Amino acid sequence: GREVGDSMDIVKAIDDKTKEGGSLYTGVCSSYIEMFESVFPSNARPSSRAAYLFGFNGMPLSRGAFEDTLAKVDGMIGNTKGGFMVGEEIGAADICYAPFLERYRFQLPLLCPGLDPSDAALFPNLSSWYKSMDERVPSYACRVRGDKESWGKVLRQQGYGNVMGVDTYEEQREDDAWRGEEGGELR
């Protein structure tokens, strides 16, 4: 064998060796993978824990940067029909984007109130993609997909792109409620 380090190189090597079920690289899949770096914010750290959420200075990126990224992905998914990035079946582009969209799904609402990537009113195609991943890819739903609590804990860990002391929106609200700053009442 040969040594392969990049995750998409690994996916391609597996796809090349596996002939059953067809290729993961169909349609515009390869071009979507090539576009990856232009879709996610270029001024962000590609951290393994809080990917593309924080700048190189450790501070969260602007809400506008996140909205632009989500709009790009929503548009890409909208270019095809079927719920996945390039059609009816999961492909290499879904595998490429899934780890980052997974984190965005749960971590963005903690940083930017009201910005929910899975909200069908805001991002209908991306919402459909999340639904397809949850319902049509059992291995994603049972082994990959996280939850708000777990990704929130990861987000609060220092050293993964974020600086110490950056609170999530919910932590700020809890602090305000403790101090009695929301309507003068403790909750």
C-alpha cells in the first residue's frame, strides 16, 4: 500500500477500489470539492473542533461571513435535485462538506442567535440536505451527527481556534440572567 493522509484522498482511494454501488464522484462532485476552500471563510482557522468559526486572532468571525458561507452552500445544493449535494444519492461532495456543516449546525446558533443552518425558512436546500443526511444515511445519523450539548462543550474549549473567554450566546444570556440583567428578574 501507499500512505494517504488527506481525507478526500482517502475517500477517492476507497472509491477507486470499490466497484459495488457506483462511484461517489458523480456529476459536479469533483468541482464542488475543489470549490470547498472558496466556500468557507478564508480568514478562518480550519480547526478540528471549531472549524471555520474563529479567525487567526482567536475571535469569532462575523455573522455576515457565516451567512455568506451558508448562502453559498444552500445555492450549491439548490443547483441539483435530490436532497444531497449532487443529486439523489450521497457522494464525495457530501462527505467533504459534512464534518464542517455538522459543526455549523450546532455551533453557529450558539455564537449567532437566530442563525440556524438547518432552518428551512433561511436555507431551504441546506435544511433538506441535513434532513437527507439524518434520514437516508444511517451511519451519519448514528455515528457522526452530534448534538447541541456536545458541540457546545467543544466550542467552549480553549485551544481549538478560539480564545479563552469567548462565551457563546447562551452563556452570555445565562450570565445576564444570573446578574438579573434581563428584565430585572433571576430565572
